[in-house]
Amino acid sequence: MAKPLKVDEIWLERIAGLLDEMEFGSLHIVVHEGQIVQMERTERKRFENGNANATPNANTRYSGETGSRRTDSRSVGRG
């Protein structure tokens, strides 16, 4: 029988921290024997004109898949 998942306040803070300010991306949570053992964050930055050297600003519109690139992948183990 599967063990119930244990998610305490510390894990909720870690999850929220990895999701903070993410605009496009995903958070992959790995559970082993009812405990979170790893989290991986993948974030994509999108640039309107496809120029990876362009710096987005408040007036920049994000569009489609043009210029998508992986910018952040962090793993968090047991704490």
C-alpha cells in the first residue's frame, strides 16, 4: 500500500520559492516512499523578435515558441 505524502510547511515554502516569478515553465516534483526527494524547475524566456541577446523590458511582448530556451534548472534534495 502507498504511503501518504508528507508535505509540511518547509516543503510548501520550497515549492512556492521555485514557482515565484515563473512566467513560463514547469516544476517537476519527485516523490519516493511518500516523501518529496527532488524538485526540478524548468523556465523558458520568450523574446518577441527571436533575438536571444535582446533584453526584455516592461514594453516587451512575449510570443509563441520563437526564441524559447531553457534558462533555469535547479534540484532540491531532502532537507
